[in-house]
Amino acid sequence: MNAVAAARLTGLDWGSTSLRAYLIGADGEVLAERSAASAALGASTLSGADAFAAALAQIRGDWDAQLPLLACGMVGARHGWLEAPYAPCPAGAGELAAKTVQVPGGPRIVPGLICETGGVPDVMRGEETQILGALQRHPELADAACIVLPGTHSKWARVEDGRVTGFATHMTGELYALLRRQSVLARLMPEDDPAAPAAFEAGVDAARDGGDAGLAHQLFAVRTLGLTEQRAAAELPDYLSGLLIGHELLAGLLRPIDGRLAIVAEPALGARYARALARFGVANPLLLGNTAVAGLVCVAREMGWIE
Amino acid sequence: MNAVAAARLTGLDWGSTSLRAYLIGADGEVLAERSAASAALGASTLSGADAFAAALAQIRGDWDAQLPLLACGMVGARHGWLEAPYAPCPAGAGELAAKTVQVPGGPRIVPGLICETGGVPDVMRGEETQILGALQRHPELADAACIVLPGTHSKWARVEDGRVTGFATHMTGELYALLRRQSVLARLMPEDDPAAPAAFEAGVDAARDGGDAGLAHQLFAVRTLGLTEQRAAAELPDYLSGLLIGHELLAGLLRPIDGRLAIVAEPALGARYARALARFGVANPLLLGNTAVAGLVCVAREMGWIE
């Protein structure tokens, strides 16, 4: 029997602009893996059940179509294949498995999470599965941890006893993209994004030490430092990045962290956050790559689909 | 002698996307006024001395071309008609008049202001003239005041003894425009901008009471309040506006204000800021419209051009 024939489950990490498929064995091991080559198979591009079904058939290719399917991410959003209503915090693998939703002729979908702070809701979809994966790979995180998932909409989640107790979203990546390319700040910047580590750290430090002057004020320094030639054009993108990430850390670290801080991100972005955290005196965060498949395995196990 | 024949000076309020011309008499009175009908005569659209000269000729029309010309605003920026280097703070009418720059065959240009806080520069260009105008119209402000000029790049200036001692820029208006139209927050909003005063105040209050959670975090509530239908789509633009203006106030009011707070803005925007200030316990700010021409008169007087 070859590896693929031993498969028990197909896992789908289906984001707004990405789709990854995993063939998973009886012990939760990954037997094979495929990524969509373009964003055209992402959940925010597709519209209607037929389009999702066709995208699934395309990425699955010659894999066994009879295997159970488990998906996480924006595929379960209101404009995804089928809406999987958010599970309320606190929630762990058990609560998430219990609220999965079955698409007729399609995958079972892991719900996102919702929490509320001072009457204001916050949501995540896809990151809950990555968090489960992080806990599975590093069981010492389950007792108490802060798990940071940087990105377009960064998430800071608090974990206690294996469950997410609450979290906060920061629009850091989206603000960077808008300000970097479409604001007055873009005018003094080069086309490319040269690495400027000292400027990045200066931006982080400015947020750390002077953040109460307001993000909307400190952002203007990207322009004035360029205008007055105190910073070269090539330094401005990373100074902007440092300011934005610094403000995220200022808010995220406001409440003391119980247990360890872990970062779940592709390596370059994880390293960037680790450098910023060091400026705030937080040393040696645990750096993890994409943990979505490990999280899908957790949920599948919870449902009894695999051992 | 008719009014126009009594003119002693032509004043130009020449911003990035606007151009206004004033015919000014011997006592500083405005005898006639003209506005460019389109942004095509704005300083950021024009390129090269010939284009500026043609725009000047167009707005001046049949007015006496022999009159002295005094201009303020982005016309004096690096990519304007001729760069008028920033005057350092503290500065009042005397310092600004001393640093005006003469365009050959064109106007004399009032410089902008530069200040520095913790090693980081800040700049304004055009607002310094509006501040002089505010002091001229309300001399009680000259002793000590905080003058707020809301807009794309809002300015908060502190005045002592008739001079601007320092100021801070907040990119509030630009952030609103980017987030309102081009971010994920725009997706749940209607095309138009319906007035939603209660939602605006809720946004201001959220910033006031929970601002330490970070602007980039609180912005995401515009999405989640819409997603969870706690706020109607029509309320979201004003909730966003309230959040952004609230964060500006949080930073601007951090240092206690000596003297009175004045707002220089077109009436609807001034009233919006006054409503937000009331939520912060600052009652009855002085509301002023465009004071640029009064400021040009101050500088012209300082130079001995008029009485």
C-alpha cells in the first residue's frame, strides 16, 4: 500500500487569496501537499457553490474523492462556500469541532471565533485552526500563552487551558499597504522595499517611547523625516513598518502576558516581529511557521475521523 | 474712485488643490474675491514657472497686474512655484514676513513653519497664515491658545505671545479617505456618507475610553460592528470618522491647554470637531472659517505694504 492509499482525510486551508490541500494519514501525518498556483482559487475570488466545487476538484486532482474533507478559513465566511457561524470564546478543539458545518457535496468547515471586549465584537477565521496547530506542536503553550499571528489583520490571542479566551485584531498589514502605496507618504519612497533594519528599529522605538502622541501623528514623521533628509528615501518603508508594528506591540503588550509568547507567521514576517518585540524587552518568542494542517488534524481527531 | 481702484495688494491663498485670490485695500479690507473653479489651478497640479504664471494670470483676470502680490500655501513647497524654506518655531508675523521669498515676476511667498519634538520634525504650509489670521480676528487668542486646523492633515498649534511655539500634524483626513474607500472597512459601507450623529459620538467615545487598545485595533470594530449587525451600514462611515477624530483628540488634548481652543475650518467640519470635543469635556471652542486672507493682511502689514 503506498502512502497516498493510506490517506484518511483531505485537509483544506482555504483563505481569501490562497488554497492549500493536504492528504492526511491515520496518525495525522501529512502524506502529500498541494498549493493553488494563483489567487484565483482563493475564497474571496470565487462566487457560488459551483465555483467552489470546481476549485476543490482542481486542487484535489487525482486524490481520492471519497475521503472526508475538512476545511478552515474564509471558505466558511458569509461570502464563502457556506457560512460557518463563529464559535464564541472561550473555545478549544472541542468547541470548534462541535460547531463545524457540513457543505452538501463539499467539505466540513471549521468555524471562526468571535469574542467581545467592552461591547465591541472581534472575529477571526482561519487563525483559530492555526492556534490549535500551535498548541498541538508545542503542548507547553496550552496552559497559558499569547499567540500572535501577524498579517493583513494581525491577531493577538490569549490561551488558557487549551482554549482561546479572547483576542484582538490589528489592521497593521492593511494600513501598511494603503500608506505605503496610496498615501502622501508613498511619494517620497522608492518603488521597491529595501531592507533598512536600523530605520525599522527607529520606527518601533518611536512608537514605544512616543506612542501617546498618536499613530496618525507619528505616521506624518515618515514624510517629514524624508522631506528634511534626516532619513533616506530607501529607509522610509521600513520606518513606516516599524511605526505600525510598534503601535501594535504597544497595545498588544499592555496586558501582562501569562506564559510564553509565540508568533505564527512565514519566517521573514515572524523574524520582523521578533526584532520589534526585542525592542520592547520581550526576548526569544517561539517562532512557528504555518500550523494550519496541525490544527485541522486536531479538529479531525476531536471528531473521531482519525486516531 | 471705485473700490477696486483703491486696491493696494493682491493676496493669494494657493493650496494643493485650490486657488483663491483677494483684492485688498489700504486698511486690509477685502474689496473683491475670486476662486478657481477647479483643482486644475491647485499647486500640486501645476508644474513649472510658466504653468504657475498662467494660472495667476487666469485668476487675476482684469485686476491690476501692477499690484504687489502676496501668496501662502503649497505654492511655496519644493514642487510649487518657488520653494520658500520653512521658518522655525517659535514664529509670528514678524518672523514669517522676514522669511518671505520673492518669485521673479510672481508673488512674494509666505514660508511654512517647521518645529521639532524629540528629534522628529513637523511641518505646515498655509496653516501658519490661517493662524495669523485667527489671531488678528480674535486678539484674545494671542496670549495663549491652541489652534486646531482639521483636514487631510490636521494641525494642532500652540500659540504664546502672538507666536506659534510648536505644533503637531495628524493624518486624520487622509486616513479617513483611504479607509473609507479602499480598505476592507469600505466593503460594508454604502456609497454615500449619510449623517449618523449617534454613531459618530460612539466612535469618539470608543477612542476616548479605549484608545489604549490602539487605533489599528479599534478600526477593525467598524467591520465587526457591521458584520454582527450591531451597527447599520449607514452608520459605519460616521463611526469610522468618530474613531479617527477621537484618536486625534486623545493625542491633541494630552497636554493641558493654556488659554482658549479655536478651530479653523469650513463650518461643517468645524462643527464635527466641536461635537467630538464636547465628548472630551471641552465646551464652546471658538469656531472660525477660513482666516487665510486676514493672515495675508498681517504679513503685508508687517512688511509695510499696507497700513
